[in-house]
Amino acid sequence: MAKNVSLASMDQKLAMAKRCSHEGVIAGAKAAVVASVATAIPTVRFTLYLYIHFKRSR
């Protein structure tokens, strides 16, 4: 029993796959930016804290 798949149906599936793939890439990039900022803030804060306290002790 062979399935008859139209060219239009295949094009529609390909377009959907491309769109979903693109959305996944965009979502991943956004998550990477958020993670980078979330990890940088405590580092910068701690560095400033050390700088301020070291400067005062001199």
C-alpha cells in the first residue's frame, strides 16, 4: 500500500520544518543572552565590591 504524497504537501511540511527550526535558533540565542547577563551580574558586583573594599584599605 503506497502513500501518495502531493508536492504541495511536502512543500508545506518543509516550510513548517524550516520555520520551527528558525524559531528554535532564535529561542536558543535569547536564552544564551539571558544566561550570559544573569551570570555576569554577580561577577561584576563581586568585582566592584572587592575593588571598593581594597581601595578603602589602602
